[in-house]
Amino acid sequence: NDAHQALALVGGNRRVDLLFSDVVLGQGMNGFELAAAARAQAPQLPVLFTSAYHQASAPEAGSANLLQKPYWEHELATAVRSAIGGA
């Protein structure tokens, strides 16, 4: 539901293969801040961002990927595979 719940999942006992987040989030944290906090707990966690803003970029998030909205299902699938290092 929000960034804080996402961080609890990353830091919990669940296996998290990918953090997929919008750049713009509510409740005081943006997607870049969420990714930084998640990577503090799980440094190897792959991150994929999405945004409808054309000026959005991901340099704040290191080597993360950015999927521009709107996107098609096959574009999402390709971006997810790329983010997790799959073929």
C-alpha cells in the first residue's frame, strides 16, 4: 500500500526479487528514496521505476531502470526481465 510497507517486506522474511515502483509516491517518500532505503537493507535488490513524467530520470537510483508510462504489457515484461537479469 505504501513505501513503508514495501520496506517492511524487503526487510522481512519474504523473498523479494524486484522492487517495482512509481517515481512519484505519496506519504513523504518518492520512489528514489524508497529504492535507496530498500537497497540499504538488500544491496543487490534490482529496481525498476515507472513514471508518466517525461523529465523523470533514474540517476538518483544508481543503475536502476526507468519504464516510461504509458507502457504495453510486453514492454513491462521486457523491462522486468532486464531488471532481474533474465533472458
